[in-house]
Amino acid sequence: MTGESGAAPRLEGLAARAGQSERRFAEAERHRRRVSRLKIALPLLAAVSAAAIFISLALNQRPDEHVAGTGTPGIEMHAPVLKGTGDNGKPYEVVAAEAVQTREGHVELTEVAARVELEDGVMTLAARSGTLHPETGATAVSGGVVIELGDVYRFETERAGGNMKTGIFTGDAPVRVTGPMGTIEAAGFRIEKSVKQVTFTGGVTSVFDPAAAKAADPGSKDKTP
């Protein structure tokens, strides 16, 4: 009786340990399967995350301002308006279709249009391209340059330079100027802060229109004998 009663607990203990071993094997197998799934899922998750980031950047890219490519490092702007105040205390304004601000501080412009208030009137300027240094006001334009002084004189040339702040502008390319008194052609010009203070240089040719000059002179009167 004693031998049988001792054998029963031992069998029960063996059975319990066998059950525990099976549970441990089952847990180990489940853990192995989880690890295998993670090995597959984690790379997929990384790939999906990378794709999501790329798509987000592509969809949220702003067309009017972004970091430029390696060819022209800086900031690109669409339809910018650049404003400032000249040395005479009067405002100037530059607008363009596109602009790129370089790391050197210059702004490269396309389809430029500017308005500068001089001491005695307004000067407007238009050109296909140009550069502007916002800090100093230094400006250079080229390509189909048209300058108008006080809505009276029209300058046509291929390049010009000057300063938005000082109101001094010069040109060293052939220029043609039309106004109420006729036409002037010269090798260059200099506008010195004033609508009326213009100097022409190099082989100046003028075509004078007496009738237009007489009409433009408010003090002139027709005299009949």
C-alpha cells in the first residue's frame, strides 16, 4: 500500500512537469512565429514610412518658394514685390515674374518692372532680366530695357545700371530717347536723381521737331502779321 501511494504522487508530478514543458514549447513556438513576422513587418513598415514621407514632401512642396537646386543655391520666389526707401526719403518698388535670392545676397530677376520716385518726378524701368542687391540698392538690367521719365521721355537700350536708393542710373550701350521735342540717339546716358538732369555721351545725334517744341512751350503764342 505504501509503494502504491508513493507512486501516484510521482506520476502526478511527472504529468504536471510534462504539461509545463508542453506549455513552454508552445510559448517558444509562438515567440518564434512573432519574431519571424516582425522580421518581415519591420522592413515593410520602414519602406512604407519612407514612401509616405516622400509623397508628403512632393504634395506639400510650395511652388512660390523653395530651396533652389545645386545650379543656383538660394531661395526662389514667384511674383515677388521688393520695396524700399531711397536716400531722398521717397519709395521705390521692384516687381518681377520670378526671382532667385543667392547666398551672396543678390536677387536675380526675370521680367523686371521698377518704379523709383526721383527728386522731381517718377522714373519707371522695365527689362527682361536684372539683378538687385537689397542692402545697397545696386541694380543692373538687360534685354529690351525701357526707361520712362515723368511719362514724357522714353529711353530704349539693351542694358543699364544704377542704384535704387541714390536715384542715379547710367547706360553704356546705344540708347534712343523720344520725347515731345524730338529724338536723341547716343552711345550712353546718365540720369542723376532728376527727371530733368540727363547727360548723353558719345556721338550724340538729335532730331529736333520745332512744331512739337512750340506746342510743348506754354509761353509760346501764334503771331499773325
